[in-house]
Amino acid sequence: MAQDRLPPGQYIPRDHSAVHYGPVPRFRPHRWDLRVYGATEDPAGHRWTWEGFCGLPRSECVADFHCVTRFTIPAVRWQGVSSADLVEAAPPAAEATHVMLWAEYGYSANVRMDDFLRDGVLLATHREGEELTPEHGFPIRMVVPHLYGWKSVKWLRAVEYLTSDRRGFWEERGYHNIADPWSEQRYSYQEDPGDGPPLI
């Protein structure tokens, strides 16, 4: 990857360690589930056990991973369930415009529905052909490769369809609501009118 193909302010590190907020959760497959709820076409929402989730169609993408702390990992190969396949299995209501991604311990990140449905967006279970490690989000993490990495929520447990935007964990704490690395959208003070709901 040529250095001039990196988003502004990014660099390729010689090595890197996993970055996350809070402790690494323990996976208990008999208790684990993934829910899709909120503005769903079916008011009852949707739920998968671990075994059920593993039965969904599989996809792969290769994409650069851009962390807001300024490192970029080029050409990461991810495998999992595409967001498009999830939405086909759990359709949103016509009025849904955004998605809130919920992880263990109440962590969250919001994305626009158009971003959620972009090519390459996955609910990833594997990286480079290997099962995710606990530190990298096992058993499932979101991968939203065209946005900064905090939108790629680790330890995903729920997808909430929204009819209006709502800020997630880091967005409420001063990170940019949209998080496009090519526009260097790191912090909320850089937002233009219309980039998201006001900070409270």
C-alpha cells in the first residue's frame, strides 16, 4: 500500500496491539444471542442463538482498517455475515434511517443506514482465516471499513434500527458523528450542520 493512498494523518505501524474500551468479555455460547430490534418490519424483532447465527450466509472482504488513533492496517481479510444478508433476514421498517450497534457492557456506535449497507460491511467472526481472538472482538465484531475503527464495534450483541440519529458511546464523548477517515472526521468540533444530533 503506497503511503499516498492513506487517509490524511494516518500511518502504517510496524506492529500494533488491540485497542478497546473496558475489559474483554467472556463468551458463553449457551447464553449468547444476537438481537435485531427497533424499527424492524416485524414488530417482534429478530434473535439468533450462536448456532443460528453460524448458519447465516458467509461473506468475505479485504479492506484497510483505519483507527482514529492514526494507525492504518492495510488489506485486512475479514470473514463473516454481510450487513446486507443480515438486513435481508431482519428487514428494517421503511422509515429506518440509522443503526445503533450495541456491544457487551452497553457500548454503542451509531451509523447511517447507507453506511451500514455499504459493500464490505460485515458482522465478522474471522480475520485472515482465523477465528477472532477475544481481544479483537470474539465471537462477533462489526467491520465498517470505510469509517474510523471505533464504528467497527467489538463483541457485538444487538443491532437497533432507528428512525432518527442518536449518538453512540464515543460520539457522546466528543468523537465525530460520521467518522469518515478520508475527510479526517475525528472530533465533534469538526462537524458541519446536519452531521448529527447535537451533543447533550
